Amino acid sequence: MATGTDQLVGLGLVAFSLVVFTYYTIWIIILPFIDSDHVIHKYFLPREYAVTIPLVVGLILLLFVGIFITCVMLKSRKPTKKSD
């Protein structure tokens, strides 16, 4: 059973994910249809970051997954016996 702290952390992660998803969706799907001189554009980064940020985050994620898999494989490797 999850404790209160676990539930609070989970709720925080879900809320953070929802905010990021909503921000990115508005930035990518809705913002191109709004005039560029509208006041809402000042709350969003330039359009080139819409591709750059997810690409960098994805590469960092792949790097950490690769490092994790490498560490697990190295730790689970059985030592070889030396025969004289």
C-alpha cells in the first residue's frame, strides 16, 4: 500500500506532467494560429526550441538508459575461473 508521501509525490508528478503537456500542446498546436503580435506569445519560447528541447531531453534519457543497462550487465557478469 502506498503511503501518504508516495501518493503526494505521485500526484505532484502527474500534475507536473499535465502542466508540461498542456504548455507544449498550446505552444505547438494552437500558437501558430494566433497572430504573432498577440500578448500570449511572450509566455512561450521561440519555435525552434519546440524541436531542440525534446531532442536534447530524449538524447539525455537514452544516455542514462544506456549507462544503466551497461552497469547492470557489468555487475551481473560472472567472474571467470582461471585454470593453471
